[in-house]
Amino acid sequence: MTRKLIISTALILGTMIAPTMANDVSIQQFGFGNSAGGGQQGWHNIIGVYQNGGNNTVASTQNGNHNTAGSGQEGFNHHSTTDQLGSFNTAGVGQFGANHTSILSQDGHGNIAAGVQIGNGCSAEVDQNGAGNTAAFVQVCP
């Protein structure tokens, strides 16, 4: 009887703990030819993707804990890449128009990167190493 109680308790606790350590991915795509992908290792990581238009791509990878990556793209032929290594990093990009490229890389703890690109053909790359870094960009391209 005691053995069954211990096994039952372990199973119940296992199912209760798993969701609190879970990662989250949210993808919304409208239009045609859009793609989104990535990977998560660790816990409490969040990836959010919104794409409206055509031929847009997003790739996000997270290796650590409590990282957040968001990409929102309106228009055509946008490419967004986010790579996070470490914990408590936050990265987000919004791209509106056509033919924008963004690469956000974070290696460390508690870094923040955010940007917006509007128009046609903007390109941005942010590389953060260490802890507590903040970077922001806004570009309007013809």
C-alpha cells in the first residue's frame, strides 16, 4: 500500500511540475509562403511570432531559462533571426514594408534588444554579450 501511495504521489507531482517549467511557442501567420521555426532548451522560454503578408521567415533559438523572443512582420520578404544563450534575455523586432532583415543574438544574462524597421530593404544586426545590456534601433528605409 505504501509503495502505491509513493508512486501515485510521484506521478501527480510530476504532472504538476512539468507545466510550470514548460516553454511556450505562439505562431500566427496570415498570407502565403510564410515560415517560422526554432528550438528551445531550458525552461520558461517564450517565442512569439506574428506574420501577415508573404514569403516572410522567422527562426528563433533559445538555450537557457526565462528568455523571451518576439517577431512581428507585416509585408513581404522579411527575415528575422533571434538566438538567445543564457537567461532572462528579451529580444523583439517589428518589420513593416518589404525586404527587411534582422539578426538579434544574445549571449549572457538580462540583456534587452528591440527594434523596428519600416519601408524597404532595411538590415539590422545586434550582438550582445555579457549581462544587463540594452540595445534599441529604429530604421526607416526608402
